[in-house]
Amino acid sequence: MRKTLTVKIVSDVSCPWCAVGYHELKHAMNEFASETDSSLDVEISWLPFEINPDMSKEGQDVASYLQQKYAMTPDAQRQTMATIEGRGKSAGFEFKPMKDRHIYNSFDCHCLLDVATNKGLQTPLKVALFDLYFKQGSNISDRQILGECALGVGLSQDEINCAFNDEKLRQAIVSQMTDIKHAGVTSVPTLIINDKYAISGAQGIAGYKDILRQVNESM
């Protein structure tokens, strides 16, 4: 009998640890399946979270952002960036040098991801947005760039226009993010497994495999 494990990932496109964590989880899922011959199906979906909801569309360079938001010294910034880049490489995700990153507003990304859900394209779009931002260094608040990305994974122009212009949909995203924060989620990535277990932070491939094993045994 096959089992189904649901994983809701609270995430922001602008969060590098979200990109790292997702690729670590994917590796863990593949290794877990091959090592255990598991009949476990993992269904992934994405929930919105803005790290910087007040960020302008013009954004901010990464050095001043990290100093302002987290009081990080230049040395601390270099160490953190090296750690993120190393973890990404281990999971098969190559970052453009983090020191060249620019921070942008990500709200339109969340609206596109909501629209993509109805066509089963949420994860392909999320991965494409991670690639767009972290591998290419593109502006994820530029609607033309976002629209081309969304078209590339299969959304229609009408659906893209809806994401950008439907105020009812956009307000629903704001309300959803508020509810998520009120539920106690304060950082990303946060995984909500089978609507029962919440796990914060990128856990590494071995960590995710252990989580999959434990949850599988409890089902």
C-alpha cells in the first residue's frame, strides 16, 4: 500500500536557504526511495512568506542590506555567503556569487505561484524563479522578466495578467501570509509535514532523509 506524505514549504523566492533546502530535500527524497525501496509518495506545495515585505521594487545591494537588517560585518557576510554557496553546490545548486546579489521585492512572485497552483505548475515555477534569481541574478520584481519566466513553465498570458492585476487575488495572498505568521512561522524555509509537524531551516540531505524515515515509520 502506497503512503502519501504532504510537505507544504513556507518559503520566499528571495531566500537563499529556501533554494538550498529544497534541493537538499529533493536529493533526500531520491536517496530515501532508492535505499528503502519505499512506497512513499511525497507531494510538495508552497506557501507564501515575504522576508522583506517593505522592500522597494528597486531593491537594495546585498552588502548594505545584510548590514542594515542583520548587523553583519563584512567578514560575517563573506562567511555566510561561502556557507550558502557550499551547501548549494553540495545539493547540486550553483549560486551566482552571493556578493553580487541584489535584494528585490518578491510579492509578484508569490502571486504568480498562487495562479500556477491551479495548473499543477507551482513547483516548476518555484524552481524556475530560484534559478532566475540565484543563478542568473535577475530582477524578480520586474514584471516583464517574471512574465517571461512564467510563460516558460506553461502559464498563459491571461493567468500572468491575473496574478499582476487581480486585486482580490493579491489581497488573498497578503491575508494568507498574515495567517501563516499568526500560526507561528517566523522564518523560512519552514516545512509543514502532513499538517502535523513543522520543521524550520534547511536540514541538509542527511537531516531530511532522517525526517522522511521517521515520518514514514509513524504513518
